[in-house]
Amino acid sequence: MTPAPTATPAPTAACATATVGEVDPADVVPGQANIFGAGHDIGPNPGGGGRGVLPPVRILPAGATRIVTFTEISGCVQPIVGESPFNGPGGDLLGPTRIDSWEGIAGILDERNGMFLVGVFLSDAEPADPAPARLDFTETEDFEVIAPGLAQVFFIGDGLGRRFEAPNGATRLFLGFADAARYEGLPGYYGNNRGELKVVVAVEVQ
């Protein structure tokens, strides 16, 4: 049985295309962007199904307090090419997402959603085990401010009305998707993802 959807993500029907068109390549987040490859030389694929591509990175300015916002997030992605519909950055409203941590990067939980845009803050160091605790967004997608720790994967969705506080020591922000077989278990199954998002990041130093 499919869990009841949350109200926060954009509806699946809002998307019908695999590309965002002519945009600055620096703003593109492909549907195969493997968030568990953040800070590594290659995307991991312990669950099989394809390692995808390394997630794009944004370099953060120095400062005591850095607040990240997203001035634009648009486009569509497809969790299973040829089988599932396209969905927007807010997710497919299906789930559940129960993805394990891997190689220093925390997994993520969301019982009511899947294939949503996520991020992770890292220092200059390569992530290493033990990974921090997984965050659970089942009932908490509708936040205004969040302060994740280093290497904790967090929900971004469409980014509207949300502020993300970079943790101490963070120098990089990676963007991508948390994927696995049916969104559960070990990371993987990026090979059957399609589409891309345009993601424009702004950082305020306080």
C-alpha cells in the first residue's frame, strides 16, 4: 500500500520532461547525481544498479555563520526510466526512503517520499566511517530552518521558504539524490535515473 503523501513536495504531474534546457552547466544537478559520492573520487554502488555520477559541489565562503538558500530549483527527474513518471525536486510522493549510510555519508529516511533533491555539507577532508546519524524527514519536510551536521544528508526539495545553516568546518555543499533499490538499503540504482534540475544557490555570511 502506498503511504499517504505529504503536502510539501511538488506533485508528480508537474513534470513531463527530462531536461531544463539551456542553463549554466554549473547550475545543473543530474538525476544520476549520487549524493554518497560526495567528497570521494568515485560514486559508490554497494546496492548495485549503477553508481551514477559524482554530485555537483558548491564551494562555501568562509564565515562564522553561513546561511544557504535556493533562489531557483526547477526541472524534472525520473526514478526509473521508462517505468515511472517524472517528478519535480520535491519528490515523487511515494517512498518510503530508508537508505543506509555509506563510507562516511549518512543515509536518509522519509516514509512518505522518494527521489527528492538532497544536499550534504562536508569539510575539505574525504568522508570516512563512522557516518553521523541519519535524519528522518517523514514528518519534518515542512521546516523553515535546518542545521545539519557535517556528512548528514538532508532534504532540500523545492527549497521554497527554507534556510540551511552550514555547520562549523563546512567548506563544500554537494547536491544530488539519495537512491537505492526501491529507495531501501544500500545506496545504488542510479543507472536507471534520468532528467536534471536547475539549482541556483545563494549563501549569506552573517
